[in-house]
Amino acid sequence: MSFTSAHKGKARASPTPSSSSSSSFIETDSEATTSSSGSDSDSETEVPNKYLALARESIRAKAAAGKDDAFVTLADDDEEDDVIALEDPEDVKLPPLDPGQLPDSYFAPGPSKRKDARQARDLDAARAISAAEKLQLGAPAPPVPAKALGKDGKPLTKREQKEMREKTAGKDWFDLPAPRAADLPRLYREVEALRMRNQLDPKRFYRKDEGEGKGIKGLPKHFAIGQILPTSTPFGGSSAADLPRAERKRTLVDELVDDAEAARYAKRKFLDLQGQRARNGRGTLHERNKKRKPKW
């Protein structure tokens, strides 16, 4: 330790610090500063490590539970920086493309693209109509139709009702009747004459009927032969467009036989068939062989 004089003369000697002591003080200060800085850095790194550990635990829990949304994993290596890796899921569930029930549109498509392609409609009026229809659900039901009764006033049995239904072809066919079994032979001649109408005109062809060639069994179940009614006149007299009563026939066959054009064509066809039969008949072989021989 050395003493230095502050003033001249007598004075109290004050000790001066040595270099070693000063250096020791500096070292202790530096250690304190380094220790304080080290503690701060440790506290800063502890916080993210804590959150990273929590993130790892939550991801592991989701993966163990089998949830599809746990696609993010954190690397468990001991490196300083943690790397977040995104794994591609094997089965990715796409969102549904069906938007569900959409609200009604204020425009309705028109009958055609060129004319009135879009038509505006009032949704409030449509809702009011639908509400009114729902209110009518509680309306009383229509009365049950009465059962069909027979001539004796008793209700008909199921067999009788079936027979009544089979008498006609129904309202869709204008109640076309089914002829009686006693009238079938007479009606068969009329139907057969209609089926042979292609023989009356050589320039007209018709499709073959299904029941043709089967006799009475080939007749349809429900059919009727119509009648041409006379033209009504203002005063109830005869019209020039109608046939006179003397020229009218009762059946189709009588009308076809009386037709002059049809009779002429039928006569010509008959003569052609007879001539063909005569050429191929008995005693014609010698004549045919004679025609085949040469003239010289």
C-alpha cells in the first residue's frame, strides 16, 4: 500500500488501491454482468421450448385419437431450431359439392328459349297459394260413391260388376261395346269384307290385320261398325250430298257388289284367273310342247 500526499505539510495519509485489487473488482463486475445476461437468455429460450413441448403433446394426442386434422408434426431432434413438417394425408376428405336446398328463384324458365326465356314470378303469391292449399287439407272428403244396384234393387256382386265393365272398352275408348255372341257371324262377314278391301283397288295397299285368317276367333273383343248419317238440312229435307233411299244398302257387302267400278275390276280379275287356270288345265300339254318346237 502506498501513501500519497494531498497537500503540502502535515496531512493524513490515505491508502491508495493497488492494481491487483482494482483488477479483482473489474473481474467481479464482469462476472456479474455475464451472469445477469446469461439468466436473461435462459429465460427467453425457456418460453418457446415450453410452447413447443405443449404443441408436440397436443399433436401426439390428436394422432393417437385418429383425427384427420392432425397433419402438423414437430421434429423431436435435439437441434437448436425446431422444424415444422407438413405431412400429406393419405385420405383427404373433400367437402361435399351439393349446396343443399337453395331458396326459390324469382325467375322461372319460359316455354321456349326464343320466346319468354325467363319469366318473373311473385314468391309471396306462391307462398300464399301453398299455405291456402295446406289449409284445405282439413276439408271434408268427398262422399263415397253409391254402389251399383241391379234391376231388383240389390247391390251387384263382384262377378256382375266385372261383366258390366267388360261390356265396354271404357271411357278412354268412348265406351266401345263388345258385340253379343249371336251377332258375331253376321259381323264377321262385314269385317271380312273390310279386310279384303285391298282386292278392290289395285293401286292401294293395306297392312295385314292381326286376326286375319283365324275366323270368328280372330275378331277383336270390342268393335263396332258405324253408319253414315244423312246430312242435316235446315228444313229437315234431303240433301244432294246424300244417296237416295232406294240406292242405300243395308250391309257393306251389298254396297261393294253394287259399286260399278269395283264390279268391273272384280270381273277383270276373275277372267284373268280363269284364263290362267284354262292354260294350265287338262289337254294343254300338247299345245305347250307344240309352241316350244322351232318353226323350221
